[in-house]
Amino acid sequence: MDNSTCLKCGGTGEIICSVCNGTGRDETCQRCDGDKIIQSENGDTSIICPDCEGTGKQVCKNCFGEAMVECPDCEGTGERHDQ
């Protein structure tokens, strides 16, 4: 790593999302209430919740499910901005 590389992201331009801790999901799913399954439309069977895809959590609103966000120190360039 040379002197122009951003120290926070190591030159990648991205860091792990602090809201979901890199999982891509954060809040409890509203449709299944975190149970991961719901009743089918006819009510006779349980199915995997289509909203959370069986995870019990919604897609993170900060990283949009990507688990990574733009590095705030280098603004995604991967290069150090000396002051």
C-alpha cells in the first residue's frame, strides 16, 4: 500500500455497512414479523416469506442489500485525501 491509498478502506473505495454490519439486511421483516414463513393465500400451508426470502429481515436501507457502502474518507476513490 503506497502513501496515496486510503487508510480506511485500503484502496477499495468501500467499507462494510455499519447499519447491517455487512449482512445486507437490518430490520425485522414486517410481513412475517421475523418468523421467515407466512401462510399461503389459501391458508393451508406455510411458505417462505417472499419479502425477506426466508431471512426474517428486510433489505438494509443504508446499503440496499449490498453489505458495503462508499468509503466516507476517500468518497469511493480509494485514494487518500490529505488536508
